[in-house]
Amino acid sequence: MQKDIQDQHSNPSLATGGYSHTKATLALAKASFRSIMRSPSAVVFTLAFPLIFILVFGFLGGGGTRIDVGVTPGSDVNNPVIGTLEKTGMIRLVKDKSKAEFDKLLEKGNVDAMIDVHRKVNTSAYSVNVVYTSASRDKGGILKSVLNNIFYDKTLKPTVAEIKESTITGREYKTIDFILPGQLGFSLLSTGVFGTAFVFLSLRQTLVIKRFFATPVRRSSIVIGEGIARIGFALIGALFIILIGHFFFGFTLVHGTLTVVNMLILATLGVIVFMGFGFIISGLAKNESMVPPISNIVTLPQFLLSGTFFSIEAFPSWLQPISRALPLTYLNDAMRKVAFEGSGLWDVKFQIMILLLWGIGIYAVAVKVFKWE
Amino acid sequence: METKKAIISVKDLVKKYDDFVAVQGLSFEVFEHEIFGLLGPNGAGKTTTLEIIETLRAKTSGEIIVDGLSVDKQAQDIKQIIGVQLQAAGYYPNLNLVELIELFAGLYGANIKPMEMLEKVNLQDKAKAKYKALSGGQKQRFSIATTLINQPKIIFLDEPTTGLDPQARRNLWDLIVEIRNAGTTVVITTHYMDEAEQLCDRVAFVERGQIIALDTPDNLIDKLVSSGFERKKEVKKANLEDVFINLTGQEWRE
């Protein structure tokens, strides 16, 4: 109409062509990041909780898992099997106790297993008899895998005892190597779910988003800006946890920096998937007090069943399929493989694929239930 | 108002919710550089009308042109030239005022100095304060600062003085007049008739989604008086608010 007359107000930088959606997105990311860093709950969930668990387990384990293995009275003790077990540093052999005493200890789980080694008649091979206890299933599981390594060839090829020694003395599997990836996964889960749900619900309820809509910003910029901030925060948290674990508790990083980078890539994927839950919850929750219960429905089962504290192998068989359906299980699994076994990202492609499938499913739902106003 | 050029024109605006008609056939024009008041009881449709003009809400029918731009096709362009203060809107949590201004500068793509914006509304001393820690008047002044970031041609203020004490209210009036004098058109809603009388160049009364009167405050009052209306009580040369201001002083309390 009278556009030409209003030159006193003309502002070339505001012309449509000059508007930068990238700048708007980054301004949002910066604001959101500042806000997260100042939010006590974000810092507590992302850093404090996982670190406390790591501290507790780090000190409990004394830096490593100890498996107490009773040596059955009468067993041969000067053989490569026993020798190799001692060299691993994680197995403490308990000797000089009577059969009856051992039975009691075994029943209570004070010793995790009994071992009985005899040289086979007329060969150089050994026959090893191991008794596990249901009182200490997870440690039994670790022992089993350690022993499997030794046996595998020993029973077939009696002369290869020395070769097997080198395979199991290679790396020490410490408690921290199990606990840290689990805690990391938990930290990513809480940041993604709670953080996202709270922020979007509160931005919606306090009309912050509505005020944003009165500016030329795009909806996608709001989501992406928020995502960048949250991923950035989660990665800083993850790096912090990994470094503390590595330098104070001897967390194993097989390929050093490369392993850390791989873990951070997995962390990014994880947090993006978990943020999807947050978007859904922010859409479902009517007010802020509804966020924690709904979030807990998502996070608690994964916290308990996804191998955060215990290997899912230790769960009863009817529970394991549930564990194997949860996304955190695969993130934890991939993290452990990358950190301890030194796998590359391609080696954990199966886990990544399951996470991606979850991601697609979650965001398909999020698009339906997410509310802007 | 010698040159009356319409900067906003609303024609036959209708807004229906499921079974409720919030706005039924509103038409009015807002002239350049004026302070235009939308008055009316709660639920009359003032906020709905404003939000439709602000491109925040879809209309059912009607035509709205803002500075030559249509709300249907050029919503993005309209957002660039207007500043919006929402009733009861909050701001991003955990940020101080400077950081919030920086955020909005990014959202508008505007190149401004946050401190200068805060100085405009006399909040430079609160630069490091959080929005939540501000008093009612300060919050409203800050909200107005965020509407000015993109150097808009028009700003919309939805009940900016509700809940403020008399000093803060007068202080806000001064600010609004200053903004208008700097060349910005102001559209404001309020429940306070004294405020509308003092501040607005023209007012529209909205009732049940329709405009029932639209004129300058003077003309509307004259019309009523000429129809034979008389106040029950002789009007004194001052009112109780004058007494309050006189006793407690003009200066800002925040």
C-alpha cells in the first residue's frame, strides 16, 4: 500500500532475503545450551548420578572384578590352567579349606565357583571340573568365559597350553569396564528423555514458543536448535564420564582417542533416539508434574533391564526378550564392544541398526503426538 | 492526525472455534503512527483479533492487510515488521535479560546491541537479572524491549499494564508514547478506560466479537454527553489516583 513512504523505518537487514535461518537456529542452540548448563536437574541427571554410581562401583570393585574360586581339595595346583587363572589378576584362588567348608561358602556365594583340575591319564591334557553357584551367577558367567578361552583348544590340542595363556592375559575386564558404558547409556537416556520433555512442555506452557512464533523463526529451527544444545551437553557429559573413568578408575579404551570418538558417535545416536521419547512425553503430558511419572515409565525399565548394572545374561530367560527389545540394551552393548573389545562402528552395525529402527519408530509417533501450543 | 494512512486494515474478520464464534465480522483500520486501542470485556475477542493480525492464529474468514502484506500469503514478511507482546508470555528459562535479547536478535536476524535495547526501557541495571526476578512493571518493560528488537513498524501490546501499580503504569504510558513518537504504530488492548483516554488516539470497543464503537476518545465522550448522559456525582478536579500519585510520588519504584 504505502510501502514507499515508510523509508524512515526501512531496515535492509530485515528484508526477507537477508533472514538467516541458520543464525536463528544457532541463537536458539546457544540460548538452550546456556539454559541447560544452569539447570540443576540436567546437571544432576547427566553428570552427578552416573558419576556417583561409577564412584561407588569403582571403589567397591577396587578397580576390578574379583572372582573367588575355590580349589577343590586334592586338585592338581601346579598346572597351566590354574597358573593362567592366577595371572589374570581377577581371579583369587581359595585353597586349604575342607570340602564341607567350601560347600557352605559356595552356597552363600562367598566363593563364586569351585575348580578341580586333574591331568588326564597318559596325555599332557588336563581335565577341568568347574562347579558354579546360583548365588553368584554373574561372576560365574565371567569365569565361564575366561575358562572357555583356556579350554577351547586345550581339550582338542593338548600342546597348545602356552598359546592360550597369551589370549586371556591380554586385557583385564574390570568392573568399571562394565559399569561405565551402562552409566553412560543411562546418562544419555535421562538427558534425552527428561530434558527434552521438560523443556518443550515448559516452553509450550509459558508461551515461550508462541512468542517465538511471532518472530520469523521456523519450527524446524526451534527443534534443531534445541537438539544441538542437548546433544552438545550430552556429549560433554559423556566425555567427562569417560575421562574420569579412564584416568581415575582405569576404564579401558582399547584404541584411545579413536575409541572415545566412536563412543561419542554412538552417544549422539543414542541421545537423538532418546530425545524422541522426550518429544512424545512433552506432547502427552498435560502439566509439569506429569512429566516425571511418564518419563519413568520409559527410563526405569531400561535402567533396570538394559544391562546398566547387570549383564542381561543374568536375567531369567522369560525376561531376556524384553531386555533385548529395549534400545538402551543395544546402546550399552555397542558401547561395551567399542570400549572394551575395540570394535569399530562397523562391527556394531547390528546394534546401530536396531537403534535406528527405534529412532524411526519413535519419531513417527512423536510427529503425531507432539504439540506446539 | 492529518495524514491518515491505514497501516492495518481488517475486513469482515470471522473466527469460529468448534461451536463458538469468537470474532464475528470485525472491520477496522489502524492508521500509521497512532496508538490504537482495542477495548472490551474479557472474552470479547480482543486477544483473538490481535493474534490473527500477528499471524499467530488462523482466521475463519475475512481479509487482513498489514502494511500492504496479506496475512494469508505473506505471514513471514509480516513477522519481520511487527513486534508482539503477548499477554502472560514467559521467556526462555535460566537466561538473563541480555542473553534473552541476544536470543531474540538471532530469531529476528537483527543486529542490535542488547544493552541499548535495555536502556530504551530503562532496564540497563537489570542486565544480568533473570526475567523471573523482575517486578511486574519491569517484566512489561522488558517485554516491550523484545518487541522493538527488529525495529518494527507496528507493535502489539496485549494488556501491558494489567496488574501494575499507578507509578509503573504511568511510566509505561510514557514509554509507549515515546515509541509512538519515534514513528512506530502501536496497537494496545486494555481494561482501563482512563489509560485508553490518556494514551490512545483512537479506540474501538469490542463486544461479543463485534465492534460497537470506533472513534477518538474525545468524540466518543462528547457523543455520550450530547445524548444527555450525566455522571451521578459532580466531577471533582482530581480523582483518587491523582491523590495516590501526589502522595507517593511519580518516580519509578523498581
